[in-house]
Amino acid sequence: MSNTNALSAKDRIAVLVDENSFVEIGANITKRSTDFNMQEKSVPADGVVTGYGLVQNTPVYIYSQDASALHGTIGEMHAKKIAHVYELAMKTGVPVIGLIDCAGMRLQESTDALAGFGEIYRIKAKASGVVPQISAVFGNCGGGVAVLTAMSDFTFMEAKSGKLFVNSPNTLEGNYTDKLDTASAEFQKTASNVDVVAEGEEEVLNSIRELISILPENNNDTAFSEECMDDLNRIVPDFAAEVADAALALEDISDNNFFLELKAGYAKEMVTGFVCFDGMTVGAVANRTAIFDENGKEVEKFDGRLTTAGCEKAAAFVKKCDAFNIPVLTLTNVEGYATSVEEEKTIAKAAAQLTAAFAEADVPKVNVIVGKAYGSAYITMNSKHIGADMVFALPDAQIGMMDADVAAKIMYEDDADADLSAKAAEFAAQSDTQAAAARGYIDSIIEPEAARKQVLYAFEMLFSKSEYPIGKKHGTI
């Protein structure tokens, strides 16, 4: 059951949309089933309010589940209402927002409810990559509803009352809710299922409004936020000190320091989110080696390596950006792959997915090498070798196969008389930015404080980029 202090289904819509802009459709639709004495139960609007309205002046379709009507369970007509909203959204090319508060499938309707679930799955898959899909979890979101939510492009979750699970905590072997509440937002924000966790329902809804304001309406649209009031030539004096914690660096170079980080608690060594340059929405992917608190103190450290979780997180994000024509910026600072037995089972496939995501994306792509760029892990991170349009590097960046001292030891392992220091210095000379720039692998060596304007200019020049990829049904990576 939903929290008694929660907003109603209609109240949530009222907070979400621009004032007086919501129009309800299907308000008189209700259940057809009479099994298990269902004719005696009142289910207003069959447990889901559907309609359309404006969010930040952007037209959207909305469905909001009503936990007061049979706990918001999905039956035949409930599902038909949601599917109809999706059909209209695809015809008109506008986003769909689902406000989730649902106890799952309506058991009284059995196979009709199953058919309804299937119809929602089908229509969501059909809409994927056509219009943005956003889900927000306010109450229960379990079983098949969790799968439905995960099919969205972006998922928000209310921190206290939201419960997201495929299997409830008490059904997991060796676990129970008091030991580890795997359905809670606290747990889910460390997994890959949720993009943003927010305190309180109004904060969730306001976060959705913020996201809608920077997203394109569909896959044929371009994404712009409000007119940029920030200085296009603004210098960023702290950029060099912030690159270890890429979230800070991205915030600093973005218009008005705007940065909407996604999946912040999951695979923290890889940062993903949205920034803006001269009002243009840009997806950002960055390696992170540290997290700093508000006082600049390091509170968490990472070893600068690609992990399975980090690659999967970034690959999914790049594919979403490419689907909706959102340019991509990377801040590269990577020295290799994670080294553990468990990682060895999965890292090759995950790195392949990220490599393919960058290589296949035909949106404008800009890369800034802010630290180390070693080996094939560097190639994977949106390098010029796999299709980056513009590549910048800070003066002290290092581009090459590996650390110079390690390379010298490997190359002269059998030569006891070799001067390893001299050989390391010789190898390092091949790994500096000047050597890479001389070969055309870097377009420009930039000072850290000029990062914002250089990246901004690059994206403005690439705005009209147009590629015609090789015709194929889809890749298999």
C-alpha cells in the first residue's frame, strides 16, 4: 500500500505539469471483469489517470497510477489506457511520463491482466528511441512493473516510500527486509535501475521537470535548454584541480554550472549526465579517480580503470544520447581495465559494448584527455581512432600504451644491462601530448582554464554534422 502521506495520483500530475495545462483522457474507463465479485468493487478510471499537458512548455503524455483504487494494480483496461497514451505520444512525437505506484498485476483478472502487461511491454519497446520515456517510482513497483519501469530511458525514485524490486527482499535466499531492504531507494541507487533518487515527492517531480526542459521531444528533434546567460568565453581556473572528480569538472564548464548526474551512486568511477553549452544539451561521460566533499577533501578514491559496471553504464547512456541526437562529451582519464578474477569474466564484453556505442554514434563527439590515456582502454573512451570528431588534451596528459616505467621493464626484461631510466624517458617522449598531436591523434593542446570555451566552440561548429551510416538492421554487440 502506498504511504498515507503521499500525494494522490492527480495531485502528482498537478505538481508535475505547468499550471492548468493537464487534460485527462479516458476518465470514464473502468474494469470489465466480474470474476471474484469484482462487480461489487469500485475502481475509478481503472486505477490510472491518463492524459496530456505541458511540462516546462513541452507537451507530454502522462499516466499516474492510483494506489487508492485496488492498490493501483494493472488489469486489462488499466493497461489499455497506458498503451493508448503511448500510441498518441508516438503519433505526436512527445515524451511519456509514468508515475508509478502499483501493487503489480491484478490477480482477479488473471490472463487478461497478463495480456495487458504484454501490451505495455510491446508498446514501450516500440517507442524506445522514438520518444523519451520517463518513469518515477513513488510507492510499490514490483515484479513485472519493475521490468516495465526499467524499459524507460530514465527512472526516478522517491527516497522514503519508493519500493523497486523484481523479487521482494524476503524471497531472496538468505535475506530478509530488516537485514537488507533490496527494494529500498538506498539499495537501488547503488544498482543500475535508478537514475535519480530524490527526497520527497515534490523534489522527484521537480527533477523530472528539470530533465524535460533539456531533452528533445523526440528522435527527430534537437535538445536546447533556455537561452544561455553564461559567458561563452568564461575561464575555468579550477578545472585542472577538479578533473579527478569529473562531476565537479563537468559542473564547472557547463552553462551556469548546470550538471544533471545520472546513476550517481552506481559505478562511481564512471560519471554520466547532462551538461549545457550555449543552451545546447550535451551528454557527458567521464572517468573519475576521486570524489571530493564540499570542502575539497578526498572522501573516495578509484584507480582509473574501466570496470564492467562502468562500461555498461556509459554504453547505455551513449546509446540514449545517440538515439535522441544529443551530442556527447568525454573527459578521458584511464590507464587500463579493472584487474580481478570476477572482472575478467565480464570486462571484455562490457568494454566491447562501450567501444561499439561510441563508434556507432553519429552525433557530434568531443573528447578531452585530462589525464592518462593508456592502451585500448583509452581507445574505447571516445578516441579519434573510433570516431571522435574533435580531441583536445591538457598539456600534462599522457597518451600511450602504458606507464613508461612499466613499459621499459617489460621491453628490457631480458637485458640486465639496459638503462631502464633512460629507456623509460624515451618511451615517455612517445606518450606526451606533443607526440600524439604531431600524428594527428589530438586536434589541439589546450590550457585547463580554457576547457569550457574550447569545448563549446567545438560543439557549435559540429552542430550541423550529418552522417549517413551503413545501412543495416542493427548491430550485435
